[in-house]
Amino acid sequence: MESFEGADHLDGHSNGNTSSSANGHHPSLLDIFQFLESPNPLPFIDICSTSRYADIFQACTNADKYDGMRTSLYQYQKNSLFKMLRRELLPDFFLDPSLSALYEDKTLKRKRFTHPLQPYFQFTHGFDQSTNRWVLESQSNQGKPIKARDASWYSDSPGGIICEDMGTGKTCECLALVLLTKRQMARPPVEGDVLPCVGTVASTLKTDYQYKSGNVLPRLKDLAITEAILSCAESLRIMYDEDMIPEDIWPQLEPYPPYYWVNPITESRTRRGAASETAPSVAFKVYISSTTIVVVPDNLVDQWVREKYKHIEDAHGLEMLKIDSSTNSIPEPKSLIKYDIVLIS
């Protein structure tokens, strides 16, 4: 919902080929799509550059060619990439849909970073309801003012769909996205969280690393190793590949990736959705990693492999594992998380 800049063209500039607001009709989704401009990163660069992911956003916008890539992206591809990074790393807050804007209270001091789609969106990073100058009203109680700080805000869902035309380099953009974020670990959930269609998180983050036997108290080295594994700040595997972790330390880190336990959904369902007999509940481990799983149809597996070798350098690029109909068996999770991309049909 952030890239509606092109919708302005529908108001009196539609060349007569679309249903515009001038005819008393709202534009259709097809109209909006046809006139949608490339995402504009300029209103978001400053706020993203002050976040914990500043180095990633700066690399996206400033680098002529990304480290590890053979190919230089066109500007429209960088714009799309910046948009994808924002949705993955810093998704916005959006306003309760039952509320609408009444007016802007200009007596309040404007915050340095203001979302271009305020009052309906807020930046996640640096979010402060008290500096939102908009006054709102509820659809069920119109006319009664509600300050933005008293309103309900929800986190937008990460991810999205790339709808650019065929042949414009969508696969290349996805590879660049994985390359720029290959250090980023998956966000560990909180114990008690419900994972849709999966189950309930049943533990905090854990590791199988154990202190050496015979020590009553853990050594400082043991505490540091455990903290490094459970921090999930950046991929230790990538840091080791980039010579940021000593050779003598890595063997004590690699075999013990962080994980959490999940109690799966116990009720199974038939093809028509009706509840059937209760399935046995067996908790399972979910490993935290920086690996990206790419699922494609059978006829696109080889294309992805070709695109990877076309656009990504062999050294300091992306390690890919291909799993298709010719694969005899799928490796264990501890083996899968050693790759940057797992390509599966």
C-alpha cells in the first residue's frame, strides 16, 4: 500500500483509456497497476539509515555493484530492492482500519522523520505515537476526536509480490536481496507464540553446546560461546567465511546452531477441511539460520541455477543447494542451514 504514487496520474491524466475519478468512479486495481510508478526510496532513506540495518540500506542505494555480484542493477531494480528490504527488515505500522483522519494538529512539533502516508502509516523504527500530529475519528462514533497516541496500530506483514513485467530482472533482484541480507538471521519467536499452520512455540531459544565436564562454574569462554550462538544478531557462518571468527573457535560454534521447540497443531483435517481424528503431538526443533528457501516449479529450477551463476560471483557470493526430482534424499536441517539458498521444486 505504499507505492500508490502512480495513482495520481488517474486524476485527469488517464488518456481516456481508464475509468478515472473524473467520471465519478474510483480507479480499478488494473488502472492503478498500469500507472503505478517504480517505488521511490527517497522519502525513506534517512529513517532507514538510522536503523540497525543502516549498512544494508546504504549498500543498496550507494553501491554501483554489490559485493559478490557480477551484474550491476538498473536504478528501477535498486528501487524495487529497497522496497523489498524495507518490507522485510522494517515493515511499517498501519492504523486501525476502523479509524479515519479528522485533521492535523499543527500545534504539535513535527517529528524529524514523518511517513509520507501519515496518518495511516507510521515508521516502525523510531515509532512514537506522541509526536503524531493527526486527530482521528472512529467510523462507529464519528465526530468524537481520537488522538493518534490513543489509537491502535498494527505491524504490517513482511514480504510481498513482485509484479514487474517479464524480462525486467525479477530473479536478479531476488538474488541481490538474498546477497545483501545473507548475514541476517531469522527472527526468533517468543515462547507461547502461535505460528499459523505450524503450531505453538514451546521453548525459549536453545543450543546443544555444553560446558566441558568437570567445571563447577562455566568458564568465561563457555559463556561467550553460548551468548554468541544465542544472540542471533548475525550469521556466525557468514562471519567465519569472512574471516571474522578465528579458526580455533569455529569448531566449537558450528555444531550447535540455535533452535526452539514447537508443539505442532494436533488436529488434522481432511481435504474438505473437516476435522478428523486427532494426530499425535510430537514436538520438533526449528533451527534459526540465515538460509533462504526458494520454491519454484520444476521447469524453473534450472533457470534459477543459470541466473545464479550469471549474476553472482563464484567467490564471496551465494552457496546454493538444488533439491529437485532427481534428489534421492533431503539432507538433515543442520546440513541445509550451511547454505545461503536452498532451491527446491
